[in-house]
Amino acid sequence: MSEELQSTVNVTSNQSLPSSCTNNTIPGYQLDLLPAFYSFIFIFGFIGNSLVISVLCLRGDMKTVASIYILNLAVADLLFLMSLPFWATYYAFGLNWMFGAVMCKLSSSLLTLNLFASIFFISCMSVDRYLAIVYPLRSQRRTLTQALLVAFIIWAIAIMSTLPTFYFRNTYYIKNLDVHACIMDFPREEYSSWCVAMALLKITLGFCFPITVILTCYSMIGLHLKKTKGSTLNKKSRGRVLKIVTSIVVCFLICWLPFHVLTFLDVLTRTKIIDDCRTETIVEAAMPLSICLGFSNSCINPLLYCFVGNQFRENFKHVFSSIRLLQSTISHHNSSKRGSDSKEPEPKRTYENPIV
């Protein structure tokens, strides 16, 4: 398969396998399955993350550092989800990008931005739990201003990590398919080198380093909880606090680990450390599925808040009740207004003068 053609197949992973091992066809399931799957993720993820943002904002529940990070995580997921309809259309029309070069750059950049921003904010949530549990007195000095500053720095780092994607992503006409594809337009002479560099950036900065921080924090938390002598109620309370963050971390690992493993295997095949056609074929076939699994993480997080976070459920019920009360008040007001308007004023009676 040619480099350009393979790039169109794996639009979000920036992978290409310029090798004679690959065939010159596009698997049919990608053009049929991916549009439906992307649409499903978009609908449920958009609704879920919108509800999370609405609950956090309408309830004014932005008084903790963890809430700041959860809100930013939901925003990152929501920004990413806004690009999925474009990619669903892209696959539905046979890898033909119809939205221009600018939207090609923006849509691809939102995918990469979410990959970095999500794991960064999850790392911050883990560090925050570590400080709150291991150093409860010292952690009370944390302020919302500090949390907002950290969030700003994270967005800045994530955006800078996305700049290569924004710069190199472009539309490219593929003659044998008669389509304008949205691909990573690396210099032809250094195509493989750039692919390896981008893959290593994602693996190290977007996965290995954050996961190391997360696992270290949870290991220290576990050791601290074992050593701490406290009431059973206190331990249960702290355990409940850990549930939602732990669930988010575990789900992120399940969703994104296959993608990063396949990305690493692609690096090994490109650098000829692994020179095996079977491995290249597996990477090419499994990469789109691993991307779908990674994308699904954006619509799983809101479910975790709902089913694991007791406080979030209570806040959601409160907001939902407030909305229903508001709708009931508006409906009652409109019906009262219609009722008053329907009562026409009684006409004045006129009497004929009997004398005339």
C-alpha cells in the first residue's frame, strides 16, 4: 500500500506502513462501521459531557480543585467530540474530505489535543487525591486560583504538543481513489522519520510519563491508607473519594493502552527492529479499532461521574428538579395568561331611550 493511501486509512493515528507487506485495498468494514461508531460516540458523549458541564456550572459546584480538573476534562472531551461528525462523514464518503484544508487541520488537531489534555488532567486529579489524602493539612492551602493556573499550563502544553499536527495535516488528492484525503503531509524524503518522531511524542508525553505519575500517586495512597490508623468511617469516606478518580484512570488505561501499544509496534517496524510482515499487517488491521476504543473514553467518563460519584448524582437530580420546576412555572404562567386573554371583556349594554 502506498504511503498516502495508508495515511488516509489511519487518519487519526498518523500511521503509515510503507511496505510491500501491506495490500493495496481499504478494508470495507472501516467505511461501513466507523461512521456509525463515530456517530454513536458523538451523540452520547456530547449529551453526557454537556450534562457534566451544566451540572458543575449551574450548581456552582466549583469550590474544589477536583471540580476544576473534572470540568476541564469534560471540556477537552467535548471539544474532541465536535470533530467526530467530520470524520464520520469522511469515512462514509469513501475517505473523501469535503470540508477544506482548514477544517482538516482543526479536526485533526482537536483529536490530538484531547489525547494530551485528557491524560494531563487525569494526572492532576491523581496528584490532587494524593495530596488530599497523604497530606490533608498541607493540602488545605490549595486554592482555586492555583488550580486554574495549573489548568492553564496544561492547556498550553497540550496545545504546543498539537502544533506539529496542525502544521503538517493537509488535504491531498489521491488519484487512484479520486478523493481529497486529510493526511499528515510530511516531507516525502523523511516521511518515516517524522512518523516515528510523532509516535514517540504521543507515547512518552501523552502516555508513559503521565501514567508513571498516576501509578506513583496511587501506590503512595495505598501505602498511606494501610499505615493510617483511623476510624472505619473515616477510611470508608476516603475510599469513596478515591472511587471516581480511580475509575477514570482505569477506564483511560483500558481505552487507550491498545492504541499506544500498536503505535509502539509501528515504531519498531518502521525502524526495522521488527521486520515481520505479520506484525505490520496486525498493526494496520487493528489500529482503527484501537482508535475507536480510545474515542469511546470520551463518552464513558460522564457515566462514571453518574454511577460512581454520589455527589454528582445528587447535583444532577437537583438541577433536573430545578429545570422541571422552571418548566412547570413557565407552563403555568403561559396557561394563566392564555386563560386571561380568552376572557373577552363584557360589552357595555346600551338602552334605548323610551321617551324618544
